[in-house]
Amino acid sequence: MARMLRSVLRNALSKPATRPFPEAPRAEFEKARGLITFDCTDCRFCGACALKCPTGAIRVVREERRIYFEPFKCIVCGACLEACRFGSVRMGPERRKPVYEKPVEVYAKPETEAEPKPPDPGA
Ligand code: SF4
Ligand code: SF4
């Protein structure tokens, strides 16, 4: 009986073994493989990432200077990250949230002032 009481008391006074989800979401592991994104600032649109992607999740259109990425085809293997020599592929530890649709993400080079603008035909 005393043993049982001790056990009840210990359980009542100890921290809960589980988290109150979703109020207290689990912190991401530091080096976990997660979200793939692109930063096109230094991207050369060479297509190396797309060539290495085993699932065809990346499409690079050099003429448009854009990368089309289908995140729900991505198996987070990291091959694109290793293939990119310009540090334009990023991998974060966070996970993609569940969604109802599977959108295609479009990444483009950010416009800079140094970049020459096409001449205005009306001017
Ligand atoms: S992200 Fe890297 S590998 Fe992919 S097209 Fe741009 S520069 Fe090339
Ligand atoms: S992590 Fe792997 S599957 Fe995902 S986009 Fe990169 S190469 Fe493709």
C-alpha cells in the first residue's frame, strides 16, 4: 500500500511525460534534414541541382532566370545542396506543414540596382 501511495505521489508531483501539443510544439533537431529553399542571389541557373535531384522536384529555366520547385516531390535527400557550388540551395531543420494542395514554388533572382534594365521602347 505504501509503495502504491509513493508511486501515486511521485507521478502526481513529477513533470508530465508528454507535451501539450499543439500549444508546445517540439523544437526541431539542430541538424535535421528539413525544408529545402532557394536563394537565387548568387544562382547561375546552371541546372546542376535539377540534374542531381532524383525525384524531379526542381526545374531550372535559365531563360526566365527562375527555379520551379515542387516541395512535395522532395524526399529531402540533400543532393541538390551538394550539387550547388554557389550556396543557393538552403536546407533548414523545420518540416513542411500539411496542406490541401501541392503548390509549385517559384524562385527568381532578386532585382538589384546594379543589374542593367532593358531599354524602354516608348522612351
Ligand atoms: S541553385 Fe545552384 S545548382 Fe541550382 S541552378 Fe542555381 S546555381 Fe545551379
Ligand atoms: S533534397 Fe533531394 S529530392 Fe529534394 S529537391 Fe533536393 S535533390 Fe531533389
